[in-house]
Amino acid sequence: MSGMMRAVAGGVTLAVRAQPGAKRTAITGVYGEGAAAQLKIAVQAPPVEGRANSALVEFLAELFGLPKNAVGIVSGELSRSKVFLLRGVTSDRAEKEIGAWS
């Protein structure tokens, strides 16, 4: 999991591969390997007018028990490959929460 997650000041970054237009929003696995690995998340919302990004922020906030404003997109706003900043989350906690879902 260390490839998709990195500890940074104030939290962790999480590399995500979005799959918009799915039947439901859920973690579906891992995309790639090693340092290029990303957490694959199917998103029910379409990739229109930022709806998929908003759905991902909401999903990650709920998954980690954070307010939505504690989850931000660091890069990849217009791409399927994104990096999110989870403020106030430790690496250990992130691994535990993601491990419970995958």
C-alpha cells in the first residue's frame, strides 16, 4: 500500500484511479503495481461538471470519518488518476481503513 499512500505534513496523500459512471461507489481494488499503484474506486457519479470529484471527496471523507473540507484534490482534477490529501489522517489509520474495504 505504500506506493499509493504517502505521509506528508498534516496527513497523508492517497493516489486514486477513478472509474466514473459505476452502479455504486466503492473501492474495487488496486490499479498498477509498486510505486505507481493507485487505489481503484468506482464512482456512481458521471465525470461531468466535477460530480465524480465531489462524489470521491464525499466517499473518502465518509470512509475516514472526516469533514469534507479535510479531503482535497492535490492533482488530477481532470484525470482518472488523482491524488487526494487527507488532512489529519496518519499512515497507520489510512492503511487500516483501506485494508478493511479491500
